[in-house]
Amino acid sequence: MEDNIKKNVLEAKDLKKSFFLNGKEIKVFDQINFAFESGKVIVIKGRSGVGKSTLLSLLGGLDRPSAGSISFEGIGFENLSNEELALLRRKKIGIIFQNFNLLSSWTAAENVEAVLMHSGIDESIRRQKVESLLTELGLGDRLDNLPSELSVGQQQRVAIARTLANDPTLILADEPTGDVDPETANEIIEKLLVPVKTRGATLVVTTHGNFPESFADQIFQMKDGQINLNHA
């Protein structure tokens, strides 16, 4: 049993999400089931508007499903309070948002360091880690720049550094290469693959098609409220 839990780091059973608008139910997806193994790269493809970002929010514990269940490392999200989910994200889950979600009045270094503020790590070690991450992503000379002083690609790399700062077991990336040039995209992908290769982390990527499929261990297609595994 323990081996199975370790193998399947993230599971969804009969997952459903709906919204209500003017008293009418709008279904985003219905009866979604999957199990993602640890140490794998999972790509979820689908056109804009099919619910990829919504699914990622559910998998990160940022939102609750209308029905069904999600479990991470054998722990059901339905059994956790919002505070417990926040603590779980802080310790084990990293999320790269499509719009980056950087704090506009904080520098690049401060945005990354934010996720380590309550980690118990000494301040000097925190800053060293932040500088190392940003330098590896080509931003060693932009530590003190505000997001507005950075290009879109540079903001994306700050968001990635922030996500990787707490060494997450699960990385959820919403269109991580969507607004950058091919060279920058390759740099981003290489950086995201490091924790997968070195620590057995799981990477789940949602994309409308611009993330190279060659990096994926499994590819799922999201369409008409369903998610299905693509078979070669």
C-alpha cells in the first residue's frame, strides 16, 4: 500500500467543477479521473477556455471541486482546512501562474525570497539561495529590479525561481513557456526538469500546445469537460 501511495503522488477521482451564472450551472469539467506518478513530467493539452487553469488551481489546493476528490501523497484535500492546504503548498507544492502573480512593489529577489520567509531558514542562507536561483536563470544582474522593470520573459523566470525556491515535490506550471522566445523556453524547461531528475519531483504542465511533447512522460488531452491520455 505504501509503495502505491509513493508511486502515485497525485490522484483525482470523479472530479467535477461547475460555476453558477444567473442561476444556471456552467460545467467546466465532469468525472475526471487520473493518477500521476512521482518523478514524471505530465503535460495536459487543450484549447484556451477548456478549464486547464481551473484544474491546476484545484490540484494546487487553491480552489475546491464541486464534487469528487483529490489526493496528494495519499492525503485527501477534502480532509484539509484552507490553512492546512496553504501550509502544504508552502512546504511541498510549487505553482507557476500564467500571469506570474509577482508583487509589483517588490524586487525580483524579494518576490523569490517571499516563499522562504517562514521556512526557518537563516536570512543569509535564504538570500544566497535566492541569488543563486536567479543567477542560474540569467537574472543575476536584475536582483533589485521591480517586475515593471523586467521583460515578460524575465518576469517569467522570476516566477519560476520563486516556485523552485522551496524545493517542491509537486510543480504545477500553467503555460510556463507561453510568452517567451524559443531560447528562453528551452532554458525554462531545463530548469523545471532539474528537480524531476535530481529529486524525483513531479511536474504537471498545462499548455495549449507550445510545450514540447518530447519532454513529457505522459500527455493528456482536455476537451469537452473530459481528460484523456494520449496514446502513441
